[in-house]
Amino acid sequence: MNKRRALISVSDKRGAVELARGLIALGFEIISTGGTAKSLVEAGLAVTPVAEVTGFPEILGGRVKTLNPRIHAGILARLDDEEQRQELEKHGVTPIELVAVNLYPFAAAVARPGAAHEDAVENIDIGGPAMVRAAAKNHASVTVVVNPDRYPEILAQLESNGSVGDQTRLKLAAEAFAHTAAYDAMIASYFTELPGTSEGRFPKQFSLSFNKMQELRYGENPQQDAVFYAQAAGLYGLAGAKQLQGKELSFNNLNDLHAARELALEFDEPVAVAVKHANPCGVGRAESIAEAYRLAFRADPVSIFGGIIALNREVDEETARQMAEIFLEAVIAPAFSPEALKLLKEKSDLRLLQAAPLTAGQDQYDLKKVDGGLLLQTIDRNRITLKEAKPVTGRKPGIDELEMLLFAQKVVKHVRSNAIVVGGRNRTFGIGAGQMSRIAAAKIALAQAGDSARGAVIGSDAFFPFPDTVEEAAAAGITAIVQPGGSLKDAESIEACNRHGITMIFTGRRYFKH
């Protein structure tokens, strides 16, 4: 019973050799399995195979190897209990003092393009979580480590004190339970999204797993703490973006970058989106990304100052030169040319992020935390078209007007409700966001547009409860309106449009955003 024993069985083999070497130097016997044992032996270390401990070979292609009383009794025995110590001696079981285990790469397996269901199933670890949970439960006697970054700390304590401290073992147990909980959450999420596994669109129990990416300086305000988590299923979207330069990202930066990027992804043609406080303040599209940015800037040259920019094309030197003329917080794009990077590096605080476009099937749900619960909805990533829109006025929209209406509708989908967008063929002229009444949103958007409203169009995220918005639009020179329709007073709005020669189409689709 005086032999010190450690079990090492890891999928992530970073530092495993160094850990084992350090433990052996301290008098530990190392027991191990499969690929981990092979890598340790290849490093010239003495390793006892688990099968030698259990007296039973690894079977079923490795599905069963550590699920054995000689392993779990060694982990779970309370060494402060004399009766349990005697039981171990009676059955010839040596206590396991340290368990270094991390789990099969389930997230990586299901993230591979074309991954088969069988691959997912075979990457569900069974023995690993059982050992981790057992060791964490018995943290009074056992050190459990699931994170390779902890190895140096553990070796240092063993070298200096002969044992790992009580508080460290408690901390490691908490980390271990979080590790297995996150792992099970990933698996549960995968299975509940398979066809036929849930009753209705949403499962009765919903689990998601996240990993801490970085601590943020503060939240929306300095008195709030904040952190950025990434889904454990893999880095993609904003979480997968690579920061090329600039200061650390803030909570508000990330929120605005998300808003800007989501709107930019509505377009196939080159587009530039400027966002301030989670609302677009200017959107431009053109044949070149440089011209698209120029149009977005012209849309609101005041609000764009200190804003966030999202582009759906590589940032070239011409675009970078324009952006360098004003103060911006951050720019996110699929790529930056070497010339653009060289130019923008002169603005060292400017945050530059490179992020690939979203791919289908990622982030299916939109979540909003409320006190005591969670609101969950599907994400509306349906591309906007006006193919099913219904003209409801005497004058029907022309081809140019339809193109302008489609542009305005794409933008208004991403503006906080109540929302009105005044737009032209290739840029916004005015945006009214987050107002308690639709007429207030319209007045803000039209006032911002000024003379540019003449010959422009309006996009609305929801129906007009009264014809007053039409009257304001007519006075400003608007020629066409797109809105969902569905108000009890639709007829009055239609009559006002006919009276002023405005064409209006109903889409039947609302775009509230809260």
C-alpha cells in the first residue's frame, strides 16, 4: 500500500510526457492506456499497462479498458477510512493518487466536414468521464487533472510539499466536474438536434457548452464584470475570428461586431456596414469594397466616428486608406491585403479581425437571458427576397424601386425595433432605430435623410398602425414603401399611398429585433 500510483490517459497529450517523467522522479508508478501508454514508452518512460493492473485485456476495440473494480476502487477508496483501506489490501488494489485524464475529441469529430453519425458515436468517451468523476468525487484523497496547463503547478506542489494541497485538489475537482458537464452538454446538444430525437422543435431539456475565451475589461459599463465564451463545439463565426492587431476587445465591441457582421452576411455583392451601439448607422454596397465603404461613410459621416465596420470582402489598400482617415473602434472582414495591413498598422489601437463567413447549420438558436430563465428561438437566416411580396397600391413598383426596396428590407431586418430605413439603390440615407412608436422612427430616419429622401424608399420592420408614416414619407418625397402589412388600418395607409402616388408592397413577414 506504500506504492504511489498515477493514472495517465489523455486525448490531449500536451505535456503528458513531462508530467509522467516528473511523477516517476518523485517515485510514482505510471499506469496508462492505449495511445497514451505508447507515447510514454516511446519517450523512454516506464509504464504499466492498465490491462496488467486489471488482469483483463482492453476489448471491444478499446470501448472497455478502465471500467474495472481495480481501477475504480483505487480511485474511489477513502484513505482516511481504515475499513476501506483494509478492503483494498484484501483485494490487492493499490490506491491511485493522481488521475490525469481528458476526453475523446467529440467536438472535433462532429465538426469535421461530412462527419458520419458513427464517427460521433465512437468519439463518445465512457471510461474517461467515469474516472474523472470518480476522482473528482474523491478529491479528498485524489488529485484529478483534466487540463494539461495544470501539470507544472501539480508537479511543483508535489516536489515542494510531497503532496498536492487540499485547496488545489478542490479547485481541480471543480474544474473536472465542469469538464465532464460540458462534454455531456455537447453530446446532448448533438443528439437533440438529430431528426426524430425531440418532441417538437425544441427539446424538453436544453444544454449548451461554452469555453472561456477571454476576460473582458468590463461589461456594458465599468461597474459590470464580463467575459467572452465560445461554444465548445468549435471555434467559428465571431469566436473564430483572428485579431490581427489593436487593443483588447471590449464587451460592447464584440456585441457591435456581431451586429455588423450579421447584416453584412445578408449580401452577396460587396457591402460595408457601419454599426454604432448595435444598430447600423450606414450601409453601402457597390461593385468594389472601397466604393461600398465610401457609400456607408456618406450615409452618416457623424455616427460612423468611433464605430464598428464589417465588410464581406478583403480590405484592400484603397479601402484601408479611407478608413484610416477617421477614428474607428474595429474592422472585421474575411481578409486584409498586405498593403492594407501595412497602412492600418499606423493606427495601432484599431482592432482588426479576420473572420470567415458563417456556414450553414452553425448557431441555429438565438438566446436571450431573462431573470430566472432563458428565451430561445431559431435564428432567421432566410435570405430576403421580394418574390412573394404583394403590391397593394394602384401604382406598381418599377424594377429600380424593387431593387431599392429589397436593399432597405435587408437593412431594416437588423435594426432595433421600431425601425424605419430610408434607402436608395446602393446606400442608406436615414435610419430610425429602437423607437417606442413607428412614426417617431420614421421622423428620425427622414430627418437624417433630408433632401436625399426625395426619390428614395422606406423599409419598415413591422406594419403601419396608422397612415401617419405614409403622410410623413410623402412630405419628404419618398416614392415607394415596403412593409409586412397586417394592420387593422392597412386600408387607410393604402389610400394615403394612392393619394400621394406612392407605391407600396406587403411582404407578410415581420422583422422585429429586440
